Amino acid sequence: MADLIRPELAAALGRWREVLSGGAVAGAGLWLGLAFGGFLSWIGWLMVPLGAALAYTGVQHLRFRSGGGGPGVVEVTERRVIYYGPLTGGMADMDLLARLDLDPTAHPAHWLLTAETGAVLSIPVNAAGSEALFDLFAALPGIRTEAMLTALQDGTRGAGPGRRRAAGPITLWEAGPARLT
């Protein structure tokens, strides 16, 4: 059965899986809400916003993915990020993170994770496994996810109309004053 789908199509479907799943849940909910009455109708109408939220989250994940193929490997275990790079590497605990920056001037662009101690972990945005960083970054208190995704797109694909590419690292999130040293 797997031989019936071309590898390129399977890869594209894999990237869009969350968006497609959300659309399917919303579509099934709409069908239940319109086609049936009573209890099934209620369940259907509850499924529509759930599916829409899943699709929205999928679009955010899709925007965060940078295609892979970059140097090194990212491994996430609970709230600890480990980067194994060809020349550098390191570890960062998200609970001890003081600042998150994006450096679009590096080739490729890099995430800069600064610990309370001042140690900086630099991770290419297209390192293998870097898509797992989205959920960690989105969980940072007060982070503006849309601003992070826009900065990432501008930094990796060039600035859009009316915007200039940043000349240096962009601070996306900073811990409160009590955590900065």
C-alpha cells in the first residue's frame, strides 16, 4: 500500500497532517451538526471549533518548520533541549532560560537560547528535530507566537514587502527581571 503513494506526496501530506486532521474533524462536526438532530447534533457543533483550533495550531507548526537538512540534531526531553552540532553543541533547560533570540544574519538563521548563567546555545533553525522547539517556545510565559513566526519567516525567507531584514539578533522573549542576571 505504501508503494502506491509517491514519496514526495507522502512528505507533503506529512507536513500538512495537522491542518488536514483539523479540517477533517471540523468537516465531520459540521456534517453531524447539520445531518442529525439531538445529541449527535450537539457533538457535531462542539467538534467544529475543536477542528478549527487543531487546524490553526497545525498552520502555526507548518510555519515554524524550516525544511530540515541543516547542520546538527536537536533532541527535546521534557523541558531540556540538547543540540548535537558538527562543530558545537550544548544543552539548555527551558526552566532556566533567560532570553530567546533569533539571529537571521547567521547562515542558516539560528535560535539563540540564553540561560540565566549567560551561556548561549545556538541552534540552526533547520537542524534535524528543530520542529520540536515550537511547543517549548510557545509555552514561554508571555511570548508572542505570531511575532516569533513572522520573525522566523522574515529571517529565513527574506523580509516581506515594506519590511527590512534585521541587522542582528531579534529578541523574541525575555524572562522577568527576577530571572535575569
